[in-house]
Amino acid sequence: MKPLQLPPTIRTARPDEVPARSDLIDRIASRQTANIVQGFTLRENPSIDLPFKFYAEINVDNQNLWALFTTLLLQLPEEICLIYGHIDDAPSYSSYLDKYKIFNTLEPYKIELCHDGFLEFGVLHHQETYFEEVFIKKSKFIQYWGMDEVRFRSTMTQHDIYEVEGLNFIDEYPLVTEALRLHYPEAIETGEILKQLEESLRLCDTGEN
């Protein structure tokens, strides 16, 4: 399989970019043979703390990330919560809002959301007996807590993503995260996106938008 297409802002560190520790140097070297391709892993929920049925991690070529996220978001129940934030801060949570309002709030920022390695975000629906969440990690792979494994596998097939044994993820290795504006000069800076999202969500919550 061909190597996973990563966002331009994320790459494995070079040996001269990390502390001179043998474990870090060894991890960088092992990246050369890592199985970082498009695919997913899946395991059943081993606990009763949250009522999801299974947990999956998904590598998707970066050019296809927004399309897959959109599909998974629209499969959630009608009212969902948005999670978003800078990787160094505690995440913010919106009120439960119509999923189309959440999607329309996010869509103008899809370039930044899919490429900015300092941003993490996701959507969820949680009830006493039901929990689903789609979360985009800083290195832009997807974490998914689901209820319907058959639907999930069908969705992955529709996006040409298949279960891969021994799949690796880029954040298993020392990373360098570059500012998005180095690659997209017109991109909105991380802090400004968060402010705009907060304001848009406030307007949605008050019915002004």
C-alpha cells in the first residue's frame, strides 16, 4: 500500500531536532519501516464507563479527511456537541446543537481544521445508554467511538478504507509540527479560529445565527 498522505504541517522529526537520547533516535529510525498507510484498527469496548460498542482509529489520506469527517458527523443523532481547542489547552465544549448548524460552523475552516497541527476537534452525542464520538487528533488521524459496527465498516468501505493489521500512526514517532501559514499564507491563525468558532457557537446557542 502507498504511504499515508499527511498534512504538510506534520512530519517525523530528524535526529538533530530531538534531544540526544537513544530511545528517541531509535523511534525515528523505526519510522522508516512503519506501516503508516490508509486504514483502520478496531477493538470492542472493554469497560462499562461509557456505553459505546467499539473504538476505532483511522488513518485517512489528508486530502480525504474532511469528506470522511463529514460522513461520520452526519451519521450522528440530530443534536451533537462540538469539542475544540489548542493542543496545549483543555478543550472547549459547545452546547448540544443541531448537527447541521455544527457542520455549517466548521465548514468555512475546513482547510485549517484538516491541516493545522495545533488544533484538535471533534463531535459527540452522549446519553446514558449511547455514546458516539468522532475526534480529529493533532496529527490528523481520526478516533471514533461507535455504536453500530456494521454501519461503520460499510462507511469505511465506501471511502476505500479497510482494516489493516499492524497499522501504525504518525504520532507514535517524534513529530515536528509547523505553522500552517508556512504552507498556506492566507490561512487563519490557530488562536483566531478558536475565537471565531466560539463566537459562531454563541450565536447558534442564542438563536442569532
